[in-house]
Amino acid sequence: MRRVVITGLGPVSSIGIGAPAYGEALRAGVNGVSPIACFDSTGFPYFMAGEVHEFQPTELVRRLSVDEWGRTSLFAASAARLAVADAGIDEEELAASRAGSSMGTTGGESQVLERLTGDALERGVHRLDAGLVRQVSSARLSQAVNRELRLTGDAVTLSTACSASNYALGYAYDLIRTGEADYMIAGGADSVGRWSHAGFYRLGALTEKACSPFDKNRSGIITGEGGAALFLESLDSALARGARIHAEVLGYGVNCDANHMVAPLRESIAACMRLAHRNAGVEAADVDYICAHGTGTPANDQVEAGAVVDVFGERPPPISSTKSMLGHTMGAASGLGAIASVLGITGSFLPPTINYSTPDPEMPLIDPVANEARRADVRIAQVNGFAFGGNNAIVMLGRYS
Amino acid sequence: MTATAAQLSAPASSTTPLALAITGFGVLSGAGIGIEALASALAAGHSPTADVSGMFEDPLPRRDAHALVDFRVRDHLGRKGTSFFDRSTSLAMVACEEAFADTDLEVGDASRDRMGITLGTTAGSAKSTSDYSRDTFVQERPYLVNPLLFPNAVMNCAAGQAAIRYGLKGVNATIAGGHLAMLNVLRYSRNLIGCGYADALLAGCVEEFSPQSAWAVHYAQRTDGGRLAPGEGAAVFVVESAAAVRAAGRRPDAEILAVETGVYDPPGADGTFVAGLTSCLARALKRAGVRPDEVTAVATAANGMPRFDEAEEAAVTAVLGAGPERLRVKDLTGEAFSASGAFQLAALLARHRTQPARDGELSVITTLGADGAAGAAVVRGWSRADGDHG
């Protein structure tokens, strides 16, 4: 089996587009949450989201016609472009290689479907835009990546809700390690929408102004959006072309609670962590940082912290949530978490959990890296991703040496 | 009748990837519920559409579809736990139930951690998600949506519900592949089993008939001069390692010898797409260790639109010639996006099930989507002429 390394990073987020900007924002603990602009939030009690206001797809994609692709596909293709540029690989060489993409998502192009729903109410279903109807397929996220970069290999859109990016990273890692592909772009994308904002509100999972994971007074998520892409290749390939190696993918673990559609299960999440460690060949004691799923809902954080203690014991490694800054970017979340972890590995820092004020006595052993980034030697990072349907996926990343 | 050892052994080749065995499946399509309904429709070469004009209050683009008009999940799974299922979840769950009933795989408490689900879709239940949006537009207050229905609006609902029902704690993945979904699912499943993450998977696709999907088919077909009726249903296959199945002395219904996919510019005058599908098909045969003249049938995508069907036929002819029989499954089951790919595979297996003379025959599935995705799979199938599974 080949070793698999990450040589390119492409974040498109509310706190920064591109690895340098994203990394700086993580170090500074920037808050990317702002009043909702992409839909009319009149009548909603809560109206904040982690939108990427600065996203201009025309400035990022070169081959796709932006009128023909939905916002989420354009997040995916733009992130992929950034990752390829960061990897410094020749585009022609890439296009001629065995290369593909796997992208995760929760809602796919559901904001396109939402627009069509609105159009149908307004002017009737007989007068919809056929081009827009075609954009609804979520398969287009990964196909957009392939079409933008002329990749002729796999295009897989994993729609396993909020852990989907970790699924996508895991699959890309396998395709490269088994020799099935030479280069893979993996990550995820999602867009803020009215329907999901309403759904999370009615589920009681939404918070009003700020997401405060692991805080005693945490009260829920803020929906967010963006795209994440990581460029993966074999170690031999990276060495041969003299690429800068950001980090190594050590392995991953995936399991299912098989218990409840929306309530996470502590023992199953702990089992997933152990599975990820075993598959990656690491001991819990070797993990320096956990990039939490950390949604900021009372239940999720309680269960996640509990599972961490079950697996790591009395002195778990620091665990922080980028969702405090980004909001919950859904299918992009663990991809953006993976990029944050890679930047932590290369830059020797831990991204903070912002909006943190009151320790929770129910989770005394948790170090949430409160409010400010911290200098630290990160050799091994664990990226957590949990989802509706009980879908847990955890990716282990390591410093290349 | 028992297939001979010669029929069962795939040709050895250094490029042969892990073969997946299918040891049972369940299918619900417009042709009916169950394997026999699909086999009968294939044999007849025809399956009528149903009158769907009474199914929904919303306007529909046409009165007919290859839909299961009278399908009610409670008739199959009872009322308990099913009352909030949407149609996609219901169809998928019944296909899972049928697949379990059809396989000789033993599911016990010890094996549940090593069993999972990989389910293909296009965008989940577009109706569930769209209804959620509509409620935010038409309710007195925009947030007065039903929280109990929220999981339905998320794409991985069916797979999650199936895991809960059957207690499957292994990998649970949903893949939005549209037309390519079944081939995506097979490649993904092969990786999971080949890399040792799982021993057995329920692998399939689902697509529901709804006003939203009917209009999606209408606009897509109209844009490219097609007349296919919408379809719906699900097909779910129990997949395992072929080598492991044989080592246990069990007999597969089919082997998936190779699956290759790619993305190219959509079918057009430049021929890029035809070359791309040609390459996928040739690659699949090579990796399966199969010669073109060994292929007896091709279950084509048959998207019903000249631009796509001409590109597909050109690629198939370039690799296999005009010889192998073409099975246009969509003529029987309608345009059901992701489920269509699953119906292609189910149709090949349904034919094998009732025709022992075809034991060991090799078939090919070709698939293509409007956005340039293409793929092919090589399948070897067997009957169960002795009436049992093993």
C-alpha cells in the first residue's frame, strides 16, 4: 500500500478564501458569522449565518460557465482550483493522469431546488427555467470539480450529511493508497438555505447570535457554508515532483450508530475513534489535537466530550471547534476542519474555540483551546465528523516525516 | 442445477480487481414489486405506464409514469416506525427487506458491526426538501415547518433509517450520483470490502416519483428532444467479496468483475464524450479479463434523448460491435435517475434468475449522465434453477 500525502489546500470559507487567508483567520480567531443575506430572513426569530459574502466564482473557476452551475458546485470547483494551485501541479499533467474527485455534502444544490420551489409558487411550475432544473442534482458537485480541471477519473459526491467530507477524504485516501488513482481532490461543499435554517430552528438546534461549543451556556448551531478541497497524492509522487508536503493521511474510521436519526450515541462515537486509531496505526496517547465536530448544541458536545474521555482517559488532548468561527458548514465542515488541522500541523498551532466564556462542569476534562489560538507541536491530529443518520467518520492526519 | 467450477471461476489476470459477489437482491420498479415482475416485463419487452393523475394535488407534466401508484410502505413493513417515512425512504426500505429475504447471508449480532449500507441517490427526496422550502414561503411564519419531517429532507435519510431498522453498524454511506449512482455505489462498495472495512453491504439506489421528479424529467427530456416517462423505485443488492462467498461454499447470483467511471465534456460534436465512454468500457473489459466477443448483452442507459443515445451506441459499437443484445431497461421502468442504473443491474440479474441457459454469461452495463459522467460495469450472472440458494 502506498503512503498518501496532502500537497494542496483549498478552503473557501466565511473567514478566508485560500489557505493563507484561512490560516491567518484561524490564528486570529475571526468570527465569520453575520446577518443572513442570501435569503430574506424576515419573520425568522434568528437571522445569523456563516455566509461567504466574498465568494466570487468568476474569479476562481476558469473552465466552468458559472451560469450553468449551482452555488454549491461552484464552491466545490473553486476550492478544487485553489487546492490544485496550492499543490503546484501542472494542469495539463493532472488532466492526463488518473485523477478524480470525491466531495461531501449535506444539502447539495438544495438552494437551487429552493429557488425553483419559490419560482413555482410565483409563476407556476409550467414556467420554470430548464437550466436551473438541471442544476438540482447533487452529483454535480464532484462533476463540477472534474469538469473544471478536466479530470477523467472518479467523480463521487458523498451525501452523508455533516460527516460527508471525512467520508470523501477517506475514499480518496483509499483510491490513492491502493493504486486505483494517482491524484484525488477530496473535500466538501454546502450552501446556506432557508429550508435548513427553518429546519434547524424548529428542531431547537439553532442558536441566536454566536456558536459557543463546549461552553456551559452553549445553545446550538449557526448554519454556515463554503467549500473545502484537499489535494492528495502518493508520497512517491509528491517526492518525485518535489512537491511541498503539508501532511500525511494516516487512515480513517467510519461507523454508524444505527440508533436514532438525529441524536448522537456516545459509545458508537467512541467506537469510531478507536476504529480510526486502529486503521491509522496510532495510539490515543499519540494524538496531539482533536478538531471537534463541536456543533455547539448541548447534546452533541456532551456526547462528543464524553466519548473523548472514554477513549483518551483523564488527560485528553486539546479539542477545539472551528464551527465557533465558521458556523456549521454542514457537508464542508469536516473538510474545513481537516484543512484547519493540516494548517495546525504545518504551522504548529491549535485553532481556537471562540465565544467561550464559561467552563461546563459536566465536561471538566475538556480543553477547548478557549478563544485564542495556541502554539503547539501538532504531530497527529484527529478530525471528527458526525451526522444525521448516526453517520460517524473520523480522519487521522499526521505530520510528514 | 449447480453451476460448474469452470463457469464460476473468473479468468485470472493481474489487472483483475476484487470481484464483488451479489448474493441476493430486491427490486421495486414501475414494472412491479419483486424480481419476477421485472423479469416478466423484460420477457414481454413492454411495461405499461400507470395513471398517476390521482397521486398528488400538485400539477404534473403528464398523466402517466412508470410509478407504483398503490405503493404504501405499511403494507410491507407495518405501521410501527414507518409513519414518518417519505416515499424515497419507504421504497429503499422495502428493497432492503426484499434483498435480505433473497440472500443466504446470515445476519447476526456478531456480524452487524461489519455490515453496512451504500445507497445511491440524485438529490435525496426532492419532494421532502422542496416541501420544506415551500412551507417557509407559505406558512404564516416561515419557521413553522414540521421538525419530525426534517430528517427526510436530508439526503442520507433512507440509509440511516435502514441502518436503524436492521441494526447495521458498519459503514453507512449515501452517494449522490444521479445516473452514475449505481456504478459509484459499486466502486465505493468494492473499495470498502477490498480494504477490509466491511464484510457485506446493502448496495443500491432509490428514486421516488413525485411532482418534483416528474417535472425534472419533463424539462430534461424536453430540452433534448426525448419523450421518456418518469419512473421510480429502488433496487438493493447484497454484495460481498466473491472470493469469500466461494470459500464459504456459497453460490453468488452474480459477480461484478469490473466497474470503471469517468467524466468528460457532455455528448456533442467534438466526440470527447464518445471517446470517454469507449475508454471506460474498454478499461472495464480489460480489468475483468473479458474479451469483447464474450459479452452477450448490454444493458444500456438509453436516456431517450438522441444526443445521448447516439453517443452511447457509438461507444458500445466501437468496443463490442453490433452483436451483443441491447436491453433498453428504461423503456420498461422510465427515467428514474439514480434508480435507473440499479434497474439495469437488476434487469440483468432478473433475466438470469429465470433462464438457466444463461448461466455464466457475461453482460455489460453502460451509463451516462447529462453532465458528462460515463461508466461501464462487467457482470457475470447465474440462475437459481434448483430453487434454493446454494
